[in-house]
Amino acid sequence: MSKLFDLGGKVALVTGASSGLGAHFAKCLGEAGASVVLAARRADRLQSLQAELAQKNIAAKAVDLDVQSSESITAALEAAGSLDIVVNNAGISIVKPALDMPEKDWDAVVDTNLRGAWLVAQGAARRWVTQKRPGSIVNIASILGLRTIGQVAPYNASKAGLIHLTRALAMEWARYRIRVNAICPGYIETEMNSAFWKTPGGQKLIERIPQRRIGQPEHLDGALLLLASEAGTFMTGSVLTVDGGHTVSSL
Ligand code: NAD
């Protein structure tokens, strides 16, 4: 691997690391040389990931984190210690028609995907500014922050908000050598959705993706390592779409 992408000596915190893309991102950053802080609510899952990483000689620490709670975020950042990279990955979606979406569902989605990412970014940045250390924040947004689908209005809005928040923070924090960038994944196959892609509905959806395939978690590695490492040193406020061409599909 080019030295530019080498994360040796760096510490990276991943939110929502207990499953799916978050667990994958932790492995990817660890394989690039970083020590990882696995931050999520499910301690049992974090412990087994920690053990899996230890077998690959990746140093990992698990910290309890609920991004819906500012107290939990403060405590998690305290427990994490010195950081160089933060990946705001924790996210949820609730599927309901907009007319029937209760206020509490809106709050849960926006508080997790947008407010949570904002508070984690602010907490990390405050530490970096005080310590006079540079830092890199990678926000995991979605192509649904750029285009829309039905029945997930708060998800669409929270991811669009996260994309613009990325730009706002990049602008304000560049003077402190803090870079803030975002990745917009297209549809990526994870444990949670793998059965769907084999159904007729899933296959129909895949036909609308120009590359005619669903993404795999490792398809995001290039973008993640670019933004997290020195390779992306002149990048801040960037929003990278990784979607097999889905957002440029023919109208
Ligand atoms: P997932 O449900 O497997 O992972 C989400 C993680 O966030 C879980 O570990 C969950 O426990 C955690 N989380 C949820 N609420 C939390 C909270 N309050 N505090 C701490 N952790 C919390 O789903 P995933 O597909 O791995 O999604 C990861 C991220 O990628 C999300 O932000 C999602 O919006 C984004 N994304 C996923 C896809 C995809 O196709 N899989 C596409 C675009 C964007």
C-alpha cells in the first residue's frame, strides 16, 4: 500500500461499529494500520469484533456510545482518549409514508443521523482544537441525501443535512487543520438487507443501477482510506458518491 494511505500510529473512532458497514470500516482502518475505537451500544457485539480484530493484530478498544445522548457522546469521547480520525457511521431509518410519520420517528432518525453526527464531530473537534492536533472526520451520508425515495422522508432529510453540515464544518474548521468530508454510499449489501437483493423487487432495483450490481462493503474502502489518510490532505468539504453510477442513472 502507498505510504500516503498508511494509518500507522493513528487512532480512529467509528460510531455504530457493532454491525454492518461500521464493523467493516473498523476492520478496514485497522488493516491500514490504525488503532480503532469501536463505539456503539451493543457491548457483546463490540467484544466479539474486538476479539476478531485482535486475531489480525489490530488494536481495538470498545466504548459505549448512544449518539442520541449528548452525555453518552461526551463520556465516549473521554473514554476513547486521543483520536486522529472520526467516522460518523451510526444511522437508522424508519420506513413509513410521510403523512403517517409520527413526530417521535422523525426525531429518532434526525437525532441519530444528523444531530448525533454533529455532536460527535463537535466533541472531537473541540478536543483537537484544544490539543492543537489535526483531525479528519468522515461522515457516512447516503445517495438518499442527494436523490430521494418514498417512505423515508426523515432519512432523506437527515442525510441531505449531513452532507451540507459536512461542508459547513469543513469551511469553519479548515483553519484548525481539521478536515471534514462525506461519503454517499449507494445500496450496499450487508447482513441486514442481503435477502432483499435476491427477491424480484431487489433484482428490479439492481437493473436500474448503471453497473448492474449491488455494492459490497469493501467498495467503500478506497473512499474511506482516501478521506481518512494523508492521501486526502488537500480534501475538505468533499462529498464522494460511491454507488455504481446509481445517481447518474437515466431519467
Ligand atoms: P446497520 O443498521 O447495520 O448499522 C448502523 C449502526 O448504527 C448499527 O451498528 C447500529 O447499532 C448503530 N446505531 C444506530 N443508532 C445508534 C445510536 N443511537 N447510537 C450508536 N449507534 C447507533 O446499517 P448499515 O447499512 O451498516 O449503515 C451504516 C451507515 O451507512 C448508516 O449511517 C447508513 O445510513 C449508511 N448507509 C448505508 C447504506 C447501505 O446500503 N447499507 C447505504 C447508504 C448509507
